[in-house]
Amino acid sequence: MQTTGTTINGVLIDDTFAEAFGMSGTGLIITADSEKWALQCAVTLTGFGTSVIGCGAECGIDRLLSPDETPDGRPGVRVLMFGFSPDALIPQVANRVGQCVLTSPGSACYAAVDGPVAIPLGTTLRQFGDGFQTSRRVAGKRYWRVPVMDGEFVCQDKTGCVTDAVGGGNLLLLGHDRKGCLEVAESTVAAIGLVNDVITPFPGGIVRSGSKVGSKYAGMFASANDAFAPTLKGATKSELHAETACVLEIVIDGLTSKSVADAMRAGLKAIIAGGAAKGVTRVSAGNYGGKLGQHHYHLRELV
């Protein structure tokens, strides 16, 4: 059981590190006639985007955009998507934009990332126009105008992709009160949300089903992280103290390693500020002994 660390403002910060992996990342700007519809479109697109293990891509909303930050001067949302490679992201971008943005009233879709690799965006979706689609180049970039029943769907031809993105930065919140832990986790996600170029892809940014690699059952790539399951303290080699009743994990993906570190730093600051009053007793992180992930974020250095 992890016992070494530093106590700050009543919260024990484990002397450990989060181990994250190299990924490819891309981004989209979704605009609409109102913030309500831009956000609705983005929420739909990023749904079922929690883990590449089962969802094909890890997706989330980076931030809202004001009209003066978008290509067409309308309210917008910036979404990020992460996968194992640019090739893995191509069908995810096409399917999610085709099913969730093209279909949404008043929507348009543009590139949100400049990267060394280009990913098709409107290149294939233009075919929905059945030959009636038109294209135009503006400032060296190509845009498609596809006829739909409320007018036209405008979509940029390609978006960029960075191949040195990072997936799997993480924080583990441990405490003796489940309600309090959830409240602190929510405020932690909110603090991370102020950092650009990162997402927290799980529901509300929080995951309760932390996993370990492998399983006793054939075909399962991951299974319950029994070492951090409070109900299994007497049945397995537990990493939990006797009073721990709840563990919640926040997973962070970012376009750069620095953005993930900045997000973890912001999250730790939020936990330390008010965690003890809500029953959070400890912060840890998930790793594989440093043997699998290229990126290591040591909690001690971040605080």
C-alpha cells in the first residue's frame, strides 16, 4: 500500500506518477446559429468517446468559442479527438462529423488544429451532396458547401493532426465520503477545463471504473482495478487505507505533454484547496511502473 508522500492542507499527495502514452490528436471547430446548438452538436459528436479501447477515439469539448474566434463569426465549440494514429482517427472524424454535425440544424465544421498530418474532413462528406456540392478556396484552404434541407452545410476540406499528443494523464482522488469525493472531482474537472488543448473524456470528466491491464477472462483487455476498489480491501492486495470508501479517477488527454502537465497541476491545486473539507484524504495516480507509457508526470513535481 502506498504510504509515502507529502501532506498539504490535509490531503496526502502520494510520491508517485501518472504514466501516459503517445497518441495522435486532432480538433474541430463546430459553429451554429446559437451557442445552444453549437454545444448540442459538440456534445453529440463527442458521445461514446471515453476510451480508445472500446470507442475508437477519445473525444471531448476543449472550450466554447466566441463569434470573433470562429471562421464564420458565429458561436462555436472546439472539440478534440485522440487515437492511436492518424489512420485510426480518419474513420472516427468522418463518422462522427457525418452523423452528428452534418445532421445538426445550422451547423458548420472547420479545422481546429494545425499539424504535420492532414485528416480528411469534408473530403468524403461532400459526397452527401450527390454532385450538387460546390467548393471554394479561401486563403489557400478549401471549403465545401453541401446542400441540406435548411440551407447549406459548410465544411473545411481537411483538418490537421498532431502525432505527439498525449493520452492517459490521470489523477486518483481517494476519500472517506463518496458524495464529498464526487463534489471535489467535479470542481477538479472544472479547473482542468480552464486549461487549453486538453480534454477529460469520461462522463463529466470522471471515471469510477478504473482498470488494470488484462483479465482472468479471455478476450478482455482490461478489468477492474481491484487494488483501488474499496469493497475488495480484504480480498486482494489493496492500495487503500482502511477508511477509504471511494476512489474517483480523472483522465486527461492533451495535444502536448505540457498541456497535460498544466492540467494535472490545475487539478491538484483544486483538490488541495478544498478537498480535505469534503472528505478527500489522498491523491494518487495510475502507472505501470514506467514500463509502458512514454510520459511520466510526478505528483511531487506538479505541486
